[in-house]
Amino acid sequence: MAMQMHPQAGETCMICGQVKQTGIHICNQLICDSCQKKIVETDVTDWKYRHYVNKLSRLQLKVTEQSEQTNNG
Ligand SMILES: [Zn+2]
């Protein structure tokens, strides 16, 4: 098992654009803990919620494109 080690690792959160070390990965994109909370706490009627959903929906488009090209069963 080859694990890539990244000293001072971190990934850029797709929501806030800051480099974070923890969070969840969706489609190879990181959503940091704080942004997860924001999304959860954001009322669906809040315009910010649409902002998040809009970002997430872009990912789904990417996934669709990838799944059409790669077929790993
Ligand atoms: Zn974030």
C-alpha cells in the first residue's frame, strides 16, 4: 500500500478555499470541518445555502463525466 505522505499536508477546501487537514472528501475534493458545520447549520432558505449547493452540484457534474470515461467496475 503506497500512501503518499505530504509534510505539512493539507488540502484546499473547495468551499472556503483554505488549506485544511481535516474534513470530508467528496469526489476528491475536500470540505473542511468548519464548512461542513456551516452547511449543516445554514438554513435552506438562506442564500448561502444555495451557494454551497451550487458548489456541490458542480462536483456531481464532474463525477458524471469521470464515471463515463473510467469504468473500474
Ligand atoms: Zn472550508
